[in-house]
Amino acid sequence: MTESYPLRPITPDQFAAFGEVLTQAFNDAGWPAEAIEQERLVFEFDRSLAAFDGDAMVGTAGAYSFQLAVPGGIAGAAGVSFVSVLPGHRRRGILSAMMRHQLADIAARGEAIAALFASESGIYGRYGYGCASGQLRLTIRRGEGALSPAAAGLSAGTGHGSVRLRAGQPTELRAELAKLYDSAAPHRPGMMARDERWWQNILADPEFTRREMGALKCLLAEDDSGPCGYALYRTKPDWAEDGLPAGRLAVRELVTADAPATAALWADLLTRDLIGEVVARQRPVDDPLLDMLADRRRARAYLTDGLWIRLTDVPAALRQRRYSCAADVVIEVSDELLPANAGRWRLQCPGPTDGGTASCERTTAAPDIAAPVAILGAGYLGGTRLGALAAAGLVTEHKHGALARLSAAMYSDPAPWCPSIF
């Protein structure tokens, strides 16, 4: 028998209790006071959600209001976070109730897209989320980060002069970082716009976020035209028992405007003295470093899931993005949680040079393709090919050739990537 657990937003005075539920659910050490105050910078109380057992908070969820880069444009999106249920209250329908409530709220707010990073990848598919991007973890050991001759020569530059590197405190370089990020974000699906609150949150660098590493550092790349890239990173000195240096350098974020800046930053980071290993987590699957290395296998690239996307308004979401080629396809969508999405939709999208925008309207025509809403979410940012999902038995093609046309139309370059977990 499913028990009833009322759901409601929290008030500011309940924020510490909200964090305590997360701490227990994620087996964490607890939210220090500094963490609570830092999160208040960006937390949206009207988008919070908590489940209660009497007066006790037993489940949590929340969302941020984001502007998300999608293929060919920018769209409003809900960045879902803080999802947890106390260990003693699992298997009681609390998570499902919160997900249903939250998705209905996101749709009611006029946001056609919800996005999240999954703590466990097996959870969110049943709520209509699809894995829309991958991300790489790169591990490069001492002496293995040599760039190819072609890549090594890039930083000498031609159009805007040679690339110069300048170290500085991240907070002191925030204006330059924000300008570079803002320039890159619209061209990379999956990147979220950042305002001053978010930059303050990202660069705050409290002790509890360092995980025994040093303070956050910044390396800025510049050429004659101005800043052209940056890297945020941490280091930790260490020595092996044999006396050899075994320090670690962890790249938190690296964003560049062009290939020379990319080559210059990586060439510096991968050849630091006393560093035994460079680790870069959450890198895009098409990271140019792989092709710049003299031996790409030395990157030890490990692929995992990145951003998960859920369409809360299918026709609106499909109209908001652009397509790589023209297509006219009838899609039969199934969606158990948001019935307004279910049914047949005719997507007519022009090619990139045809002008105009896509249309997506209800139809009674026979379907060309049938897919659950999670599949459209997976393909939405252009990084997951529908053909691959069909090979896994997740898409049904009723009209020969329709799947290939839609898969080609939804594909986007560059690959989707979100550089910071929320």
C-alpha cells in the first residue's frame, strides 16, 4: 500500500533540513554552513520540492531556471537537481510522485526541456529522460602528453599572432572568463548560460569543494586580439616512495575560442614539472585534445553519460531547435507521465540554408516512426544518433527511410557538452 507524503516547496528557514536529507541520501559528510550560504546564491525556493512524513522532510527535488544552448539556438530549460529520498523511505512511491509533480510544473512554466545529471544512470529513463550527451574522463601520465608536430606548431599563430599564457586568480579574471564562456556557449549544445550569480558560485572555491586538492587556479590564453581561452584547474603535490614526483593536476574546465589556444593551454598543463598525472573529467566526446596528442591512446579516454534531456512539451521543443537537413516525418510519441505529449506529430523542418523554422503539429496521418519520449530527449541535442537507438530496439520504423532522414536532421556538430554539473 502506497502511503501519502505531501509535496510542497520549502521556505528559506527549511534549507538546512533540505540539505540534511541530501546528505543522508548521498552518504555525504554533511553540508557545512559555508556550503549552505554558497548554494543560496543560485537556489530557487519557488522551484524547490520536498516530501513530508508528518513534520519530517523525507524527499527533495529542485530545479534551476536555465538558458540552454540547443542546435541552432537558445531555449529556456529546467536544470533538475537535489533529487533524493531518505534511505528509510525508499520504495514508497515518493520519487515517482516528486518526478510527476516536477515535470507537470516545468511544463506549466512554459519550459519545453528539462535537463539533469544522473547520480545513477538507471533511474531517470523511466521518467522520460534520455541520455543526450556523453562525456570523457582523460588521464594522461607524466611524459605521455606530447602533442603532434602539427598541433605543437599551432600556438605560434598566424591570424592573431602567437598565443601567450598568463596565470592569475580566477576571481580576478572573471570578466575575461565570462566573455570567453559567453562566446562559446551558444555554439555548443548543452552549455548553460551563466549570470553573475553562477560565476560567483563557481569561483567561490571553499575548502569543502577541493577534495584534498589545492586552491582553484586559472591559466588564461591571449593573442593579439585579446583573451582566446582559459583553463581552471587544481594541483596537489606528492612524491612516490621511489622519490619520483607524483603530483596531480585536475582540470576543472577548459574553454577556448580556437585551436591555437587549445594547443597552447594543453601543452602547458601536460608538461608541468613535478606532475605525475593530469586528469580532466567531464570533457566533450569530441575534445580536440584527442586529435592533437601524438598518441591519442595515452589519454586513456573513459566514456560515461553526461546530460540527460526530457521533453516536457514535444512540439514546442522540436520547434525550438534547428536541423542539419530537411525532413518531413510523422512521429508517434508515447509518454505515460505527460499525456499531452502522446500521439502523432508531424515534424516539418527546413534545411540549414532553406530559411524558416520547423513546424510540429498534431496529425492523424500514419506514423513513419514510433518512439517513447525519452528517445526524442536522447536525440534532442544532436549527439545521440537515432539510428543507434533503433539498432538497440528502442525506435520502431514504420516507413522505410524515415528513420535515416530524421536521424540525419537531428544530428548536430559540435557534440553536445555541459562543462559543469548542477
